[in-house]
Amino acid sequence: MFNDTLALTGRSLKKWIRNPAAIMPGVFMAVFWLALFGSSFNSVNLVPTQVGNTPLSPTLVLQIKSAISSVFGGASNYITFLTAGIITLIVIINMAYGGIDIVIDRQIGYLNSLLTSPITRASIFFSGAMQNFVKAMFIAVITFLVAVVLPNGLQVGAGFGVFNLLGIFAAIALVTFGFGCLFTAVAFSVKVVDSLIAIINFLTFPLVFMSSAMFPLGTFPAWLKGIAEVNPVTKAVETARLLIVNGNLTGEKLSTLAGNMLYLVVFAVVLAIIGYLIARRALKAE
């Protein structure tokens, strides 16, 4: 099974590497969200320096900015707060639309040839999930680098190191793999691209906007906050944000980090099992 999965994954990735233009939409999306949305909606810049013709004292302005920063988890600017959310948004969308290749493989008959060959259904399913996972994580790294190089962009906390960096991408990888298995199963279950796109649009945007990807949980109404708090996207974003903003973590923050990571591990395993069970029913030779 492992060798079959690796071979099928390699075949898909070779097609992707030979088409560099396929990477560009993800890069453009990262630049758009971070450079345009992140810079234009910088909450700290909304603090006025004067009311009418009366200037506010520098101390008061600083206190207001500090209060806003605390609402945004201590992030020094909105791009810092937004980066984890945008990375998660981009990888989920890339995972979802990555299923288009699977639908096309079905339409041209390639998938049917796999189904009649002596390889397991699990290999076909997990190769579909893994090739989209690799693509999405590559885009995640690019997005992080875009945030770093932007003027007044990502500003990490004191003591930020390799542990923080690995933790950020571990959290993103877990939520990406979980949703990737789900979207791969959906792609195997539909026969036309239009159906897949309709399902993607129905699922992805609520997932992102019912999370803390764009705005802090404290700004949500009670009914939405309850949903957002158990959303795996929120768990991944809050974990990555915790590591970005704080650098060195205290005992309480480490406990929060461990709890979130355990949640994401369970989520990834459960979605992998559910995805496989859905795909196994859909993977039938025609």
C-alpha cells in the first residue's frame, strides 16, 4: 500500500511541478490578503490622534493602541494577527480545489484504470489526499515568507525560534490533512467539476468565517463564538498565532498549545477515517 500511494502521489506532483503557473494563484492570494486587506484594515491605525481640533495626548493614544493590541492577542499589527488565518484559509481552499484533478481523472478514464488494477482503494484515496497536502503546505510556506517580507509585515514575539516555526506548521499541517481527506473523499464522490465547486463554496467559507482566522473571538456574538471555539480552523489558527505573537511560552500557554495540538491530532485521524470510508464507497469501477 505504501509504495502504491507513493507512486501515485509522485505522478500527481510531477504534473504539478511541470506547470509552474499552478502555483501562482496561491501566491497571488497570499499577497492580496496580506498586503491589501492586512495593511488597509490595521486596527491600530484606526486610533485617532485628535478629536475635532483637539489633539489627544500621546499617552492616551498609546493606551488605546495597547488595549486594541490586547484584543488582537498582543499582535503588534493586524498582519501579524492575520498571517495564521490567511495561511489556513489558503491551504484549505487549495486542498478543496485540488480535488478538481481527481474529477478530471475520472472523466478521462484514468481513475477507472486504477480501479481495475491490482492496487488497494486506500492507496488511491491517500495518494489523492497526500498530493494535495504537499501542494497546500508548499503554498503555506510561501504565504509565511510573503508575510515576513512585506513592509510593516509579520512581527514575531521575543524568543521566537525553531520550536515556534515547527509548531506553526505542525498545527497547519494537521488541519490541512484532516480537511484534505474530507475534500478528497468528496472529489471521489462527484462526477463533474461543477458539483465539486458547488460543494467547496458551500463548505469552505463558513469554515473560515466561523473561526478566528480574520477577527478575534472576543468580537463574535455569543452564538457564533460557541461554534468558532470548536471549529478546527480556530484551533489551528490560535495555535499558530500563539507561537507567532508570544515567542517564549509560559506554562499556561504551553498547556493551551498542548490541548490544541491534541484536538487537531484527533481531528486529523477522525477525518482521515471518515474520508476513507466515504471514498471506499465511491471508488467503484465503471
